Amino acid sequence: EKLDKGLEKTKDSFFTKLGKAVAGKSKVDDEVLDELEEILISSDVGVDTMVKIIERIEDRVARDKYLNASELDTILKEEVAGLLAENNYEELQGFTVPQDKKPYVIMVVGVNGVGKTTTIGKLASRFKASGNKVLLGAADTFRAAAVDQLIMWSERVDVDIVSHGMNTDPASVAFDTVKKGVEGNYDVVIIDTAGRLHTKVNLMNELSKIKRVMQKFIDEAPHEVLLVLDGSTGQNAFIQAKEFTKATEVTSLAITKLDGTAKGGVVIGISDQFQIPVKYIGVGEKVEDLQVFNRMEFVDSFFN
Ligand code: GDP
């Protein structure tokens, strides 16, 4: 229900437009496909993914010779869900971490303003609610506000935090955080990193340095590199995904601000093009406004 509410804007616009495209039509013809193409583009799935979806629908039309216009939404859902990277929904929902991977280290990356800090706060709250001992690391030391906000979140959800303040060495914060995580028997360690894209080389160097110091304590750390993207920024989110996947090995995605956008198609396009699972979506500013991403549910809300 919350997802439906969160995606209302996306949903209304797609449904209304698709309804108009097939109104008075009995079969899916070129005109309907042209309309669909436009709707997909305006919903921000990106050109590559749009072309892929249209081709799949064309294949279905060709295979069956005839495709009933009223079936278009069902078939769209099937085809689009098939494009999205699998994310282990059942397991994620539990907010537990494997016994042999404790502390489970999540390094969070993304540019400023996308909702990185908020997402970390929400995740800390969920992991804590599932019985985990959670530690945060304020390694986004470039902005004073980032450190302060993370401290605020740690107080709000009542979890521990390692912070050295602004303009300190991010790698040294990461070092101390993982050290404390191991020595203090924490279950989950979540480390915020600087969201600067000023130069690719700097970003790459900074992130690999942070990784290297973590590995002094845990060989396979970080267990997860979570990229946070703002779902309302359309093509910017694609550009950021491209930059960050070049700079480091991104293993999962969180897409925020889907409550305020008609452009939820970003989720589909990015998941398809980068084949990185979307684990979480943000549907509001409050601590409870984080959802584990469910492919089928999302596609249902998107096209209904
Ligand atoms: P950061 O700079 O990436 O750490 O971004 P913040 O976490 O500070 O978030 C920037 C702004 O976006 C804040 O005003 C947040 O309340 C807001 N925000 C974050 N996630 C969401 C979301 O899912 N929905 C909405 N509507 N706002 C969000």
C-alpha cells in the first residue's frame, strides 16, 4: 500500500498515457508501439532500455501474429520484470547478516544531495530493529553538514558512530570504524563516503584507499558497495551510475525520492543497463520510508 502511495505519480502518468494509447484499439499495432515508445521515454527508462522493451513487445506481436491491446499491460509487466536484476527479496526483508560475515561492512557511495545520509539512517534503523548491533562511520568528511547529519541520525535511531569531524582523512575514519566494528562485536558497519565527482581519478583513489584500510581488518570488506541514486533526477542518475561503476565495484543500489517523481522508470533503466540489483527504494524523508525493492510489486505499481 505504501509502495502504491509512494509511486502514485509514476503510476497515474503511465496508466493514463497507456490507456489513451490503446483507447479504441483492439490490437497492438505500429501506432500503439509508437505511443508506447514515447511513454517509456518520458518515464525515463532511458533509450537503450526503451528499445529493448519495444523489441520484446514486437517479438510477441510477431510470434502471435496478433496481440490484443487489452493484454499490453500484462505483457509489458512480464517483459520488464524480466529485465531487472534479481535482489534476493526474501532474504533482504529480514535485515539479517550471515554469521560468518560479521561485522558486515557496507560502504555507501553517491553524490551529495541524493539522500545518502538519510538512506544510511533508515538502514541503521532497520538493521537495529532486526536485532543487529549497528555502527556508523562518518567518512564523508568533506562537508561539515554530512558529518553533523550522520551524527544526528545516529542519535535519532540510537546507534553508535565513529566520527573525527570535518576535513579529516576519510580513510582514517574508515580504519577506526571497521576496527571498532571488529573489536566491539558489531553485526553491521555502515560507512558514509564523500560524494564528490570532481575528478574521476580522485574519486577512484579515495574509494580504493578506504577499501584498502578496511581490508587490514577484514579481507573481504566491504561486503557491499551500495550506490545511492536520486530517482527523480532522470538522466543524471544514469550518468552517476556510470561514473561510480567505473570508479569502484558497485554491488547494490538504493534509489531514493520515488515518492516525488513521475520518473520511476529510472529504476527500470538503471537496473537493466548496469545489471546491479536494486536493494532498497526511498519513498519519503522519514525513517520508515525505506522499502526493500520487490521487482514484481514495483512493476505492478509502475504499469497499473
Ligand atoms: P545526502 O547529501 O546524499 O546525504 O542527502 P540527504 O540524506 O541529506 O538528503 C537530501 C534531502 O533529500 C533531504 O532533505 C532528505 O530529507 C531528502 N530525502 C532523502 N531521501 C528521500 C526520499 O526517499 N524521499 C524524499 N521525498 N526525500 C528524501
